[in-house]
Amino acid sequence: MPPAKKSAGAQAELFNASSAKEIRDILWKTADRLRGSLDAAQYKEFVLGLIFLKYVSDAFEERRTELAKELAEEGIAEERLEEFLEDRDEYAGHNVFWVPEEARWSWIAAHAKSQGVGRLLDNAMDEIMRENAALTGVLPKIFNQDRVDQKVLGGLVDLISDARFSGNGDKLAQDVLGEVYEYFLGNFARAEGKKGGEFYTPRCVVQLLVEVLEPYEGRVYDPCCGSGGMFVQAGKFIEAHAGHKSDIYVHGQELNERTWRLAKMNLAINGIDGNLAARWGNTFDDDKHPDLKADFVLANPPFNIKEWPRNESDPRWKYGVPPKSNANYAWLQHIISKLGERGTAGVVLANGSMSSQQSGEGEIRQALVEADLVACMIALPSQLFRTTQIPACLWFLAKDKTPQGGKRLTDRRGEILFIDARGMGEMVDRTERILTEADISKIAGAYHAWRGTASAREAGLAYADEPGFCFSADKETVRSHGYVLTPGRYVGAAEAEEENAEAVTGKIAALTAELFALFDKSDDLARTVRKQLRRIDG
């Protein structure tokens, strides 16, 4: 690989960057250029590991400076100052990891060229894991290897050193770093293609799940948590509604070791308390949270898994044994088994899950409907998932559709809300679509109005069926459709907008004039071609 250097232009751009968006865009552009011949999956561990190291180091230094100021104001004698600054409880109490001196970013940057950047980084990761039990086995020790271009690595260290993660308006350094980490996760998922979809769910889809469920407080669970994006978005939702991230406690599990590490780092960067288990493992035959009853479940399981660890006598298969050829209904039943008495869940699945009749799936779906566990079905637009062309939908499950006493919800027992969002969203490039804030607000608002939530009452929202968009169906209607849950079957066609005669006449006149102009152009072209042909014949 040819040596790669960070340009002076990138240094200047980062120094002058005034927003989190500018920082993340510049960092990604320059880091991607440094990548050279390294594949995205390998490079992802280097970059995200460095960003995490920078975060814990910056957070430690910020707390140390803050503590020194507090001690000075209290009149602590200078000879005792160092003793107090080394008190680990003063850091742990503020959710700050203890970072030994030789693991601090400033020390690494100062000694990288003289002592070898790869060795210093691996030692730093070791030291931080040794001093912080929550990070044991989490951080990557991959930097001091023959296959790693140390010049590229040095360029990355320089690049991240130049980024000013603090002083960005009213945003804390933690928030800026969290945005950068999330942005890099998304870009790496795109760069990895189909494989990248295993650890990343598009942000707009996660946001829609969270906005519908409104996880203000309680236990949040994700049985296939990927890089932890569901948890991060739940934390952002709470903060946006004047709450605190500590109002939720997250439980998660992940099958892939590398992705499990990314998730642990992601939660740490975003200041979210959680239990992702001591190790990675398969949810079906190695459930890491066997006794959990969650208030909310957010999940994007891998679609249509074949040959999954299947035990026909598993007590989770209360509504029917899922087929070995497809794990979709295994995921749904596992999630139901984790819900508390009033728990709710939002699950991303392939469209086939709404209508499949193969291998007993139709019977399981019927059982779920008759048990009144399905609250809402949403058909998503195409091209939201860059990593797969399989059309997707959202299942929303609820253990209790009653008014729930003081919550004063609308009684929706025996009903399912169907929402067809296939025509929503906008293309951000030739291959990828996103749901806009307005789209998410409309979909979530329809659900909240249907359920009669406090947020809907505060906004003055009242539910009404909207042809082509949403419809509330009773069980009898669902039975008449053979328990197929595809929203398009229920919502009908959108009502055509009426146009007055004057507008229609004007359109016809404009189109007629355009057509006559094209006829004239065609005649002119034909005359020119004939003239040229005669000249050739002559």
C-alpha cells in the first residue's frame, strides 16, 4: 500500500470546523482516503477503536480539569491536589472511565513517532481494559501487526487529534463524538454492502420505531442489537422529551464478536447504561437474559434466516413451532416471551412475514392475531436498506391493548392498525431512500392518535381512517382476509384530488400546444434529413 498522508487542507478544515456535521464529514472524507487498499470491514475496527480511545481520553481529561477547578475553589492545599486528582471515585461517579497516563491521547500523540504508534495503541487498549472492568475484552488490540501500515495508522491518529470535539455551540464533546461514531457506522455499512447490514439499521427506520413506541422509561431490550443503534436512538428520544438517558436500562445480545464490541463502545460513548452480556452468543440457543421481562423491545433481526438453532420443545414456541427454513416467527415469539405485562415491541421483518403460508407460518400468524398481540403493521417503502433489496415491514406487538387505567388509552382490544407507507420517503442518491422527519411524524402520529396516547392528546390528534394510508381493522375483518397482514389489503386506494374544470382545460391546452410544437420540430427534422440524403445521392 502506498504511504498516505493527511493533507494540510484537512488539518485546516478540521481546525476551523464549527459544527458536528462539518467534523464528521471532514473526518470521514479524509479517513476514507487514508484507507487505501484495506477493506471496509477491517478498516472499521481501526477507525472506530481510535474514536473510542479519543472519547475516553477526552472525557477523562475534561473531568480532571473540572475536578482541579473544584478542588481549588474548596481551598485544597497544592501538595494534596494530586492525591485527590487520582481518586478514581471522582471519575466513576461522573460515568468517566479511568485512563492511565500512557493510555491518554495526548501522551500517545506525543510519543507516536518515537516509540511506534501501533505498539502504543495496543498498550493503551490493554491498560484501559485492565483498569475498567466494564470494558474487559471489548477494545480492539489490532494495531501492532505486520499487516497494518503504520504510516496510515499514524495519519489516522493525526487526523483524529486535530478534530475539536468540544466547543461546538451547546453540544457536549460526548454528543459530538457520539454523532461521529454513528455517522461512521452508517458509512461503513454502506461501504461493506450486504455484509454491513448485519450490524447497522438505517437511522430513519430506528427513529420511526422509537417514535412509535415512545420508550420514556423502563427496560429496553434488543435480541440482535448489532452496533447498538436502537439503544442510542432511544436515549436521544428521552433527552428530546426533557428526560435523561438513565431513565432507561438496556439489555442486548449480539451473535458476532466484532459487532458486540462495537455495540459496547457505542453505548459507552453515548453514556447509556446497559447489559450486553459478558460475551456474544446466539439468542436462540444461548439466551443471555433468560429471566428478562422488558417494557420495550426494539429489533431488526436478520431476514429469513435458514438453519438456525431450533429446538421443537422450546417453551417460547407458544403459538406454534417455527420452521427450520425461516426464523422470522422464531424472532417474533422470542420477543413476545420477553415482554412484560404491558410491554410493547417494534420489529423489522421481511414483507413475506405478513403473508407467508409455508411450513405452518400462516397458523402461527393466526394464533398471534387471535391472542390479540398484534397492534400495528406498517409497510415500508423500498430502498431504505442499502444492504438488501428484500422489501421490509414493521410489526408492532402489544401485550395489553386496554386503556391501562391512569394512562387513559383508547381501548383497542380486538383491533389492528394498518399503515401503508410505501409511497413515502425521498431518495438521497440513486440507490438509497430515507424517511423524512415529516414522514416519521405522520406515521407515528397516526399510531399515537389510534392508541390515544398522552402525546396525541397534547397535540390534539384524533384518529380517523385515511384511504390509501391507514385503516383500523377488527379481528373479523382480518379473518376475512385469511389472517394476511399486508396493509395494502386494508387501507384501500387514496382518494383522487378533484380538479376544477378550468384547471383541467388549462392543462389540456398546455399539453396540446406542447404536442403541436413537437410535431413542427419533427417536420423540420424530416426536411433536413431528406435534404442531406438528396445531396448524398446527387
